[in-house]
Amino acid sequence: MTDAENTLPPTLINPHQRALPLLTLTDLRIAESQAAAALPRHTLMARAGQSAASFLHEQITRDTSIAKSKQRVWLIAGPGNNGGDALILATELHKTGIAVELCMPVEVKPDDARWALDTARAAGVPITTAPPASLDGYRWLVDGMFGIGLTRPLDGVFATVARQLSQRAKARPRKGGVLALDVPSGLDSDTGTIVGDSEGAAAVHATHTITFIGAKPGLFTAQGRDLAGAVTLAPIGVDCSQRTTVQLNAPELFGAFLPPRDFATNKGSFGSLAVVGGDTGMCGAPILAARAALYCGAGKVHAALLGAGAPPYDPPHPELMLHALDDLPLDKMDALAVGCGMGHSERATRVLHDVLQLDVPKLFDADALNLIAKDPALAAELTARGVQGDPCILTPHPLEAARLVGSDAPGVQRDRLGAARALAARFASVVVLKGSGTIIAAPDGRLAINPTGNAALATGGTGDVLGGIIGALLAQHLPRYEAALAGVYLHGLAADTLSAQGHGPAGLTAGELAPMVRTLLNRLFYPAADA
């Protein structure tokens, strides 16, 4: 038996609707070293390469439009262990009769990778040192240049190839594609940013990524979502489930907290929400949020409006109750969603001071966040509520988050997990840092990255809708963190579902989201008894 024959049948996991743990570079290094110490030499690399080969072989054999023997695969190997994974992948595919060609501009150096090179050579894998002038003749392209832990920008031939691979991926090939091993080369696996963070820095844009041992945060947030494409996890026999507090958001994290819908329930069972905002000329935002709350199951929904000239009722939804702010007893509500169209007047500031004294679950969005960022007294009151055991929910986009922490939006985006964690700790609140791969952070250290949502959400009013959804869940007595998880997941899934039906991503309006959220909520958690 050779050193690397302690292998397992490849296990491939689709992260869809799975609350996977997300491992940082530090987590992964510890897990990898401990697992390697308990196994024969080269085992982890053998398993990684075989898992990637199993994935790619399935993709190739699924494509019946061309014979397997004619589906050429081109791979590039970097000088480290990522290159070793590519060498084993090439070897395994070569053994099945698939035509492969591997480019190795710099010979691999680590012991595991040297073993992989010897294995590939012994199997007769064609290896070159320079990429071809054109990659058009290959069905699949494989990025095995650099994995986790890259500390400097791609340069030289590797930067050139990264751009070639990205060009193929962005062309959205109907067959074939670009497969990245572990992470797309040039991507920071912790933050989802491009290594080097400078204009023109190269990184591979893949159509698919197979990631090893554990899923990485950077694959699901910031630029990582675009660069990674469809992600598949190959655990390669290493259990990392207890190593991190960061998870991928999924229904299993919040579904059990949704209220039952028994025959004997009534509208009082599902709470009353007040959406507070709407200064003069800005009533649309709170009405949009209130409509969303109706669709998400709140028993009664009110809009408490600050400004003059508000409509007496909402014609499409007369179920909504519209009030002048002073006419609605906010302390009698089960939850408050505050800030949509609130403006920046002195009165708005006074309203926030008053609201923060109420013993009612609260969400703050939009103008409320900007007022808190400008007013130290408001910020102190917000923090005090959380310290006293009544945390609020804050839903900033990156610029609002930057104002709250005294930074700038690019700084927030460079480390979205760190920014969300810092905000949650500073204000003793649950934080929803919106953006690609929305981060949900609790003051006790729990963190989740949301995998749903797409560019359809990049339009006015979608944030108001999210506030209404989470507010409705608060009114139904979900805990703050779980209400945020559920709201963000369903909001994003609605955009994904509508886009799949052809209603997005271009031109989808915020108001179209709430009916789909209702459909998904019932489909996932309240299926008909005879379904």
C-alpha cells in the first residue's frame, strides 16, 4: 500500500439550504495540520484531487452533446499545494480517457505537490511550461494556481492566465466552464476581496469552485460570490463543524422559531407591528415596508407617519392602518421598524429618543441609522438597551455602516465580517450588514453569511421591504437574531426565485418581492396538510 492509498469515496456537498460552518484561514490550517498528522502522507492531497476529478467527470459525462474523449480539459498548476491538487485531478481524469493538458509555469515545491507531480508524470499526463496562445479549444479550464493563504497579488504568467480564465467565465459558456480548486486564485478566502486590493489586481472569475475541507467565508460575500460561481464542498474526510462561530445562513437556523399556524389562532397571535417614518413627501418608504410586513404574516400592521400630507389609507392594501405618529400608542405594539423615509429633522431625532425608551423589540434602518451615527446620545441609548438585554436590530448598507463606525464604505467592504462584528459589539445589537453576501452578526459573537439574493435587489425600496419583513417576524415573537436570519434569507430567495422565472434581475421592483416572500414562507414552513 502506498502512502496515499488511505482514501475515501469522494463526498460532494451542495451548500444550497445547508447551514455549513465557514472556516477562516486559521481554522483551516489547524484542521488541515491535525488531519494530516493522523493520516498517511499525501492522503489529503489525494482526496482533494480525486474529489475534484469526480466532480468534473460528472460535469463532462452529463454533457452528451460531445463525446467524453473529445472534451479536452486544460489545467494550470501553481507552485504550491494548489498545483498539487491540479496534478492529481489531471491524473485521475487522464486515467478515465479524458484528454487533459496541464501547464506548470513554475515547478511545484512542497513535498505533497512533488509527490503529485511524480504521480502525474508516471501516469503520462502531458505537462507543459507555457500556456497556449488560445484556450478556445478546451471544454473545461481548471484554475489550480493558488489556494488559501495567498498574500500578494497575482503577477506575471499567473495574472495573465487569471484574466484569460475570467474572460471565458464571463462569456457564460453553455457547456463547459472554469473550475477553481479550493478558491479562485487571487481571492482572499476570509474576506471575499481580491488579494492586493488595488486597481487592476487580478483574480480568477470561475463558473464553478470545488472547495476542500470546509467552506470559506470569502466564497459567499463581497467579490467572492461573483468570482466563485457555483460552489461545491468536498470535506475530504475532515470534520470541521466545531471550529467556527461563522455559518452559512439556512432555514435550519431559524425555521423552528416561526410560530405555528393552528386553527385556534387569531390576528392577535401574530403580533402588531408599527412602521415608523415617512416625513413629508417620503411616505412611500414606510408604506412599502408595511405592505411587506402584511405579506410576511404579522397580525396587524400600522404605519406611523411623521409628516404632513399622508394618504388616509393605502388603496391597494386597505388592511394597513395609517396614522399620524402622535395618534398611535407605540408602546402597545409587539415590534417597531423605525427609519424608512424618516428624514433628518429635529423631530425625527426626538422620536428616536422616545422610541429607544420603549420596551418593545425594535429595528432601525435608513434615516434612523444616520441620525444615530450623528448623535452620540442616541448611540449611547441604543447601546444601553442592548447591554440591558434588549438588543435592537440595525440594517445598514456599507455606507451607513461606515458612518456608524467612523470609517468609509471601502474600509467596511474590505472586511465585511469584521465590520459587522465590530458594529454588533459596539452597539450591543444584532447587525444586518447588507450587500453581496449579507452578514448577520449578534452581539454574543454569532455570525452568518447569507447565500441568497442577486442583482435584482439593486434597486430603490428593497431595503425598506427587508425592514418590513424582519419587523413582521419580530412582531411574531422571533428572537432578534433569528428574525434577522429569516428575513434576509427569504428576501434574497424571493429575488432569486423571481429572477429564475424571468422577472429579474433587470427591472424587478421592490414591491414585487413581498408576494413571493409570502409564497416561499408558506411553501417552506407552512405547507398545506394534504400537500
